[in-house]
Amino acid sequence: MLPLHLSGSRFGRGHPWGVTRPDAWLAGAVAVATVGIVLAAPTAAPYRPVDALAVVLAVAGPLALLWRQVLPLAALAVAGLVIVANAAAGYAIGFLPWISYICLFTCFALGSRRVRSAAVAVAGLGAAGYLTFDRGDVDAELLSSIATAYLVAAIAGHATRGLLRTAATRAQLVDESRQKALTAERLLAQERGRLARELHDSLGHTVNVMVLQAGVGRRVFEDNPSYSHEALATIETVGRGALDELDRLLRVLQPAERDGTREPFAPTIADLEELAGRIRATGRQVDLRTDGVELTASRARAVYRIIQEALTNAVRHTSTGRIAVDVSRAEGQIFLDVINEGCQFREPVPGRGLVNMRERARLEGGRLEAGPIDGAFRVRAILPVDSAAGA
């Protein structure tokens, strides 16, 4: 069943009577026309002369059009009653039949099958009442004109019903297409954000380690050539890892070129040890403790990237001091702490790294805090234990 409201603005949005502005204009125009015809048309026998009651009936009939879209069958019944009352009072019918035609048209355009069937019966009763009380002669021409008018109104309403269905279907398709486009844009923005975080956290960390290693190697090149050699070897290893990471991200950006052999990055405890080893190679002390915590792939990636970014920030902003990394589990939550020991730490300025860490924690259903504590700077993430990780 089509909705009983055509598109259009309403009197006072959400009018309790359901009157639409087009229907109000239509009712007003028909009322003016009906009253004008009643007052202008000459009255001859056997009909009663025009008086105040005739004007009232001429106004009452068009009022049914106010609710023709909300209650089309009721509007048709009211229009029929006004016609019968007008005939019973002895007045000429004038313009009143057009109100019934419009209401019948609306019933066939907007109503259900039951409404359309009832509309035929109501229209027939109205016509029968008019023919019963009208003072004029009833002949075949009159009956034919009434039947033809009602038939044309019903056919026009049925045709309009098809047009409305087509328009509604097209509008629905356009809306669905728009929603799909918006969803695709939102997913694309999310994917871009995810790739931006991956590039920043992975390659940014790697480049920082390479820069630190190169700086240390340059400073001790003459006094400790063996350490410089180790630094160059570390830079080479880290660089190769960065190329592999870049290749993995490019394969995500170009899915048509995937060969199906690359699995998503799923870090393990060994990867955390390697990460800590890179920082140790820059001359910093890194203590890593995991307590044998087992994580699903999604949680493991988030933990790894948060630790990676926290270590990168630690070596970028400080040159000395112990760095403690602790991953533990308690009460259905994963607790991750990266503490960079030192002094005179200030409140962090929200940069891309801190924003990325917080976003990773949020996407996993957790939260992240970062700021100075007594004699250190702490990054703390609290993540829920993934149900797939077990109890």
C-alpha cells in the first residue's frame, strides 16, 4: 500500500490533523469556485432559491478535501453527504460533484485495495442519494454523465497510483545509491586513516631507529669501529624490514596485485623482543616483561604498534634513561605500560603519534593515557581481552 501522504510541506510541521499545504490550497480554491457558482448561477424551478444554507453547504463540501490524503475514504463520504443534503434541501447541485470526483481519484491513487473497493460503494451510495432527493428529472443522459465522471476519476487515480509507485521506487533507488556511496566514502576514509597510522607507526619508527643508529655510529666511528660496523649492520637489517613493511602496505593499496601469499602482520613475543632490541642498539636500556600474555591477532597488532610508537617517542625526545615495557593481564583486561625514566617531563602536546596510539586503543574497545609521573613519562593502554583469546 502506498503511503497516504503525497510529498509536500505541512501546516506547522507535524500538524496533528494531518493537513497538507497543497490540500489546504485546493480546498480553498474549490470552496471559492463552489460559492461563486452558487451565487452567480441563476436558479430556476424546481430548485430552491439560494440562501444562507446553500452557501454553507457550498463551503462545507470543499472542506472534505482538507483530509483527502490522510482519510480519502472519509473525505469521499463527507463529500457525498453534502451532495445528498444539498439535494434534500432542494438546491441545484452546482459544482459540488467535483469534490466527490477528486476524493474518488485520491482513493484510487493512494488507497489500498480495500479502500478502493469501499470507495466504489460510497460513491455509488452518494450518487443514489442524490438521484433520490434531487428535484430534477432523472434520465439516461444524467445517469451516463454521472457514471462516466466517476469512471474517469477512478481510471485517472489508478494511473496516478502507478506513476507514484514508479516515482517512489526511483526515489528509493536513488536514496539507496546515495547511502551506498556515503558508506563507501566512510569506509575509504577509515581505510586511509588505518593506512596512515600503519605508515606512521611502522616506517616512522624504523626511520627514527636508523637515524639514531647512524648518529651513534658516526660519533664513535674512530674510537670504536666495531660498534660502528654493528650499527651499519643494524641499519641494513632495519631498512630491509622497512622495505618489507612498505611492500605489505602497498599490496593493501593495490589488492589486484596480491598474490595471496602475504598474511596480515601478526606480531608475537619474538617481535616485541626484536623491537626492544632495536632500541637497545641505540644505546638505551629497555626492560621488556610480558608475563606470557596471549593475545589474538587484532590485540597483538594494537599492543605492538602502541609499544612501537611509545619507544619511538622515548628515544626521539630523550637520550638517556631506562625504558620499561610491561604487558600484563588482570580482571579481563590487558594492561600495557611503557615508562621512560627521566626528569622534567611536560604534559604531551597531542601529535600524530599520540593520536594514533589513542585511536588504536579506541578501535580495540580500550583507552590510552599518556603523561608525566614521578621521575618518568608513562604511556598506559588498557584493552579488553578479546573473547577469542580465551579465559
